[in-house]
Amino acid sequence: MANKIIKGRDLMLFDKDGHSWAFATKHTLTVNADTTDISSKDHGIWGASEISKYSWELTSENLYTVDAYDSIFEQMLNGEPITVRFGLKMETDNTKTVADGDTSLPYWTSDSSFYEGQAVITSLVANANNGENATFSVTLKGSSAIKKTTATAEVGQP
């Protein structure tokens, strides 16, 4: 699978139990490295840097549902870090969809390999444009390392 091109619809944000954030339309994971200048006279005209700190952030854009927004709103005001996963969804019968009201698949679940870390919710924005579906966007800032993880067989099981 290393060389398989991944569709955006298959790469998702999940909670600590591997359940997808409802009705998401876009996710973005950003990993940054801060650097410190270590230039010396011995470097001549060339600067030199070393990494001094890593940080990461996840953003999610979602169609607005009362349950999803209320849950994230409460988590934000709680102010505690939450565990999130970013990775591929588990392969399932693609004829069944949550959007069609299929209760046999209550949510997408994460595959057994994903990026996982603790994050705090730093922004929650509700959008209600006339003539369009209501949406909300949420920003999560990493409060721990984010690590590539391979979980046990129970991952993603509702």
C-alpha cells in the first residue's frame, strides 16, 4: 500500500475510540519544526540551524449537526486535552453510508495504523450562510507528541 495514492475521503479524523467526527468535509494535519540558529564563524557565509521543537495542529471542517457541535463545544470549554487520531478509515461495505441513515454503520472507524496524540481545542467556529448547509470548523493544537501508531484488533470496533 505504500505507493497507493490515497483519496481524501479515506483519510479522516477520529476520536480516541477510533470513531469518525461526524459529517466532516475536510481535515488538515500540520506538523511544524521550530529551529534555532547555530551559525558560527566556522560556517562562513552559510547559516546553520537545528530543530529545537516540534508542534502539530489538526483542523476539521464539518457539516453542522447539533449533537456533533454540542459535543465539541463541551470538550472545548472543558479545556482538557483529548486524544485524536488521523489516518485511513477502515475498509467497509461502501454501499452503506451514515448519511443515508444506515444504522448498521453508525460511524466510520479508523484503520489499525494512524497518527495519534493529545490535543486541546483552540478554536470552534460555526458558519450559517443563507442558502447553504450550516457548517463548523474546529482547530486542535497538539499538547503532546503525535506518533504513528499501530493498534490492536479492537481498534475501530463500535
